[in-house]
Amino acid sequence: MSTQTTDLRIGMVGYAFMGTAHSQAWRTVNRVFDLPLHARMTAVSGRDPGKVAAAAAQLGWQEHTTDWRSLIARDDIDLIDVCTPGDSHAEIAIAALAAGKHVLCEKPLANTIDEARAMAAAAARAAAGGVRAMCGFNYRRVPAVALMRRLIADGRLGEIRHVRAVYLQDWITDPQFPLVWRLQKDRAGSGALGDIGAHIIDLTQYVTGRRITGVSALTETFVKERPQAAGGLGTVTVDDAALFVARLDGGAIATYEATRFATGRKNGLRVEINGSRGSVVFDFERMNELEFYDAALPSDEQGFSRILVTEPDHPYVAAWWPPGHLIGYEHSFTHQARDLIEAIATGGPITPSFADALQVQLVLDAVERSAALGSWSEVEPALTGIAV
Ligand SMILES: NC(=O)c1ccc[n+]([C@@H]2O[C@H](COP(=O)([O-])OP(=O)(O)OC[C@H]3O[C@@H](n4cnc5c(N)ncnc54)[C@H](O)[C@@H]3O)[C@@H](O)[C@H]2O)c1
């Protein structure tokens, strides 16, 4: 028996890759999870009238508009879902929060730390009136990742010593691949670093409960000019790859690698964590599994075991299928929508908050500073300078 009593009316900005993934989540979430609020797909906005009309019909939105500000002005919209490139996150999210709308904003939170600070401050101000803001680091919501966090929080790994994280893609290895927005600093903020490096920064900090305090980094742009839509070549203004070593509070040391030039690797997000009592390994391309080494077992029983994370007592799983019936990429967005609705309805903690996402932004900034200077960079404390 459903306990749904009230609607959560959503206005979404942007309808392409993430807009499609978020639409799938909003369509599905109340059919799978029993929640106190019912997601209503009230209106979607985009810049092209024909395309946004077609997207609304295909994705299941009741109305469409070419003006995102009109979504914020409406009384019958409760939440603004920001699925646009980073150069518009701050403007849309801050306007929405000021109008008393809850906000879900895609990652990375912003293109600069100034924007991210302003967004975290806007979220802090809005929180006083019960308005909630979440950043879309969806990989937190993969059941195996949530299980990894639970094992670490329960002390099963002991003291964390090593974090080893890579996020490997290969979609721009061809030098003829065009100069899309993701390769332009003014639109994307940074390249592989902010796009996929941000995910492994957030994921590893989330599962360990530890923050990166300082980094030493190296970035590279292998292909410096690419074909432009308007003709001719344009300059690539972001990194193609970013590598860094880091210290976490609590004493662990870490390595991170984010690249769009790992030929053959499509979405290779892999994290290994070694502690004094055990290790865990997660590989997104086998996202229903978690490898666990328990050093507390008798030595003749030790070895990495493969946990199939499909049991009802695994995070999020009970709502889905019988054990062994696997889930996929899109489920992480449905889980994200579930957690957001739950937090809005109950007033419970919201993670990752804009303050959490600001902290990731400060790590991205430290990586860029370190790569530019060729020296160690401390990560600025997240709360410095947030005017609430
Ligand atoms: N969580 C994830 O795993 C994940 C994956 C991919 C992208 N993202 C993030 O999602 C955001 C969007 O990326 P995407 O892959 O969906 O991009 P995309 O290019 O597929 O879609 C962008 C959408 O935004 C619209 N748009 C662009 N500028 C706009 C503006 N000024 N006003 C209104 N609409 C505008 C475009 O028309 C398009 O519909 C980025 O912040 C990106 O980093 C997150």
C-alpha cells in the first residue's frame, strides 16, 4: 500500500544525456520505491523549440519551454533539475534556490570555485527555509559502492592506508573528433579532471569518509586543436588527462587518474582501497559486484571474494529484482532521485550537499594549481569564505 500523499513537481533544464538519465529516474522512482512524495514531470526546458518539444514527448514531460527562468517563476514547480553544461549551473541553481525551489544539480557543481562557493552559500541560505540542494554524483548510489562504504564504516577494512582510483575513457582519441563543449574551458570548467576525475574524488571521499587534504598533479592535453562546427580548427582549452597523488585526512595516501585517452577503455571507473584489516575493489564495468579481502579470516581461508551485490539486504536492492538479477547504470539515477525525495520529505540529511560538492571543487582547483606550478598544493578548507 502506497503512502504517497503529495506531489513533488519537477522542472528540468537540459534534456540530452543527463536529461535523459534523470527523466528515466523521475519516471521510475515512485513505481519502484514507496516514497512520501510523488515525482511529477511538470516541464522541461531547452534552447531549441522543436527539439525540446520532441524531448518532452519522448521523455515523458507534460510541458516544455525554451526559457528556464519561466520554470523558476512557476508556483506549480517545486524542484529544478539542472542537466546543462557547467557554465550555466550557478546561474540556474542560485536563481532557483532564491525562489524557494529545491535543486538537483549535475556534477561538477560549477566551473570555478567562486561559482561553487556562491552556490554553497545560496544552498545554506535556502536550507533555513526548508529548501534542499543536492549535487548529482550518482555513482554513490550504485549498491556495490554503498556496500563498500558500509564495510569501511563498520571497520571491516581497519585503518585505511591506500586509495587507488582510475576513471578511464577513450572517446576523443581520434584527433578529428570535434571541439565539443566538453573540450572548452569556458563551458566545461576543465576536461577529464572535472568531468570524470570529480566522480572518483567524490566516490573515494564518500566511501572512506576521509577528505583529500593535498595533491601533487600532472595534466596533459594531447590534441591541442580540433575541428569546429563553424569550420576550421579551434583550440582545446582543457586537459585530456589528469593524474595526481594525494593525502587524505586520517593518514591514507592515494593515486588518481582521469583520462579520455585510455584507448579501449569506455567507462572504466575502478577503485581499490587497502586497509589494515582488508581491501575492497569496485569496477563499474562489473557494477553488480564487489571484491572483498578479509584479513581477519584464518590464513588458509583468505583471498579476494566476489560479492554479488544483489541480495535484499544490500543497499537499494530490495526494491528491485530477486538475487542475481542484475541492475544497470540508470538505476544509480533512480536511487539518487529516491534519496533526494526522501530527504526533501523527511528533512533528513542530504548528500552530496552543495557544500560537499564545493569541497570536490576545491580538490579540482588544487589539482589544477599543482599541475600549473609543478608543486604540492593544499586543498583549501571547504567552509572558508562561505557567506551565509
Ligand atoms: N552524473 C554523471 O555521470 C554525468 C554524466 C554526464 C554528464 N554529467 C554532467 O551533466 C551536465 C550535462 O551534461 P550532458 O552530458 O547531459 O550534456 P549534453 O550535451 O548531452 O546535454 C546538455 C543539455 O543542456 C542544454 N543546454 C546547454 N546550454 C544550455 C543553456 N544555457 N540553457 C538551457 N539549456 C542548455 C542542451 O541543449 C542539452 O539539452 C554536465 O554538468 C555534465 O558534467 C554528469
